[in-house]
Amino acid sequence: MPTNVTINAEELKALLAERDLAEERLRAYRRELFGAKSEAREPNQPSLFNEAETLGANSAPAQEKTRRRLRSPRTSARSVVIASR
């Protein structure tokens, strides 16, 4: 059940300022929690993602193995049922 409350202009101004401050704090917290992060790296730290490039330059290309997959009898006779709404 709604209750009617009467406040004057000064109280309204104070409440709006408090709300704005709470919203700004929430935005700052969300930026801190979910925002972009940068991690400082030392210059002599090895890279984690250059391993494939380093190894790839010195080695021959990989040969892909191809296998033929046999279908089992129970998966070859599969039916698809589309339900309409």
C-alpha cells in the first residue's frame, strides 16, 4: 500500500545528491570489477604466446592424420523430429 510522503526542496536536493553519489560509486565499482585490466610485465619475462611461432619457424609442417570413421548401425538410421508450436 503506497504511502504519501511530503518533503521540502532542500530534502529533495539532498536525497538526489545522495542517490547520484551512490550511482557514481556503483559505476566505479563495476569499472574496477569488470573493466579492462592491464598486467605489468617485466622486460625479461618470456612470452606465453610466442611458443608456437618460435617452434614453427624451425620445424617442418605437421602431417595431418586422416581416419575414416565407421558409422554404427544404430546411428545411421537416425530420424529428426521437428516440433511445431
